[in-house]
Amino acid sequence: MSAYRFAAFAGLAAACLAGAASAQDFQPKQKGVLMLNVRATGVLTDADGAIKTAAGADSGLKAKVGDDVMPTLGLTYFLTDHVAVEAIAGTTQHEVKAVGPGTDIAVHKTWVLPPVVSLQYHFAPEAKVSPYVGAGINYMLFYGGKDKNGFQVDIDDGFGYALQAGVDVALKDRWSANLDVKKVFFETDASVNNGALKTKVKLDPWVVSAGVGYRF
């Protein structure tokens, strides 16, 4: 993540928590509540995958996938006072590079739609500061890809799973601040130039979000 994006996240988080200091007359989380969270979200990949030839020989290169920050939406419904289900939606764009000794070249840029559906447990739904944890599944859908520098790249879609931790901080009435972190575990196969080169990449991104929520 760039210094600018990190500073933007830190500033947003600080503003959210500062606003919570004056919270009063808030609506607690409880069974039947529907929450809409609007967040700034960073998808920070942890890509690691050796690029091999069609015969399986190591090329000496590795796949590297860039980060991105975009707005996302999260919708949470409380099945009980403590248990909720959340679905998030958003899309980010990532540059794929081949890197190695003396090599750092862009080969592809793609959009990815990584919806996550998770089951959450909220420890203190009646409190102003209400932490939660969760676990769920995601689906990585790659689309709108653009090849670069003469390479032709194909990336497989697929399912992964996610772990989650976050906190809601009551502001006033139905409003709250939200900080949320997800670790998504996802591995994909990619081929270059119709299989002349191939790689199995563990993307395993951190999905880091901060924003505001409204309880219906």
C-alpha cells in the first residue's frame, strides 16, 4: 500500500473514532436489525507464485499482484442479538507483474469482484463499542482484463474462504463508525501466452476497511 493510501486510511479511522467520543442516544444492535456500511476498502494482496514453463521448469520469475483501494458496501442482518450474516460487494483493479533478477515487467491489468459472505458473532451488541469476529466464503471473479507488453494472460476464477474481525462504534441515533479486517485465502491458476508459461498464485489478500454504518 502506498504512503498516501495508508495515510488516508489512518485519517479516516481516526475521524471515525474521534466522532464516537460524543456518541449518545444510539440504537443497539439486536435481532432483526439490518445494517448498511459504506466503506473505503483496501485489497492488499500477498501474492506468491513461481512462474514455470509449460514443461514445469522454473523460469526464475514470480508473479506479483498490486494493491488497490475502492469504495465498498456491506449489508449485515442480525439473526439473533449476537449472530449476524454479512455480504460485501465492491470491485478493485490490480496490476500483475512478472518479477525476478533484472526483471520487473507488467503483463496484465484486471478488475476483480471479490464478494464475501460471512457469519459473524458480535460480543457486545448493546454496547457503544461492539467488536465482532466472523468467517465465511468468497468468490473471485476476474473481468475486464487488459494484457500488457505483448503478453496474453488468463486467470481462473474460483472460491476461497475468509476470516474476519472488526468493531462498530456507535455515533448517534442509528449511525456508527466501522473498522473491519478480513483475511481471504484464495489460490488461482494463471497461464501466459496460451500456456507457454504458467503459475499457481496464492493471492491471500488482506481486505482492510473503514467507514460509516446506518441501522435500519
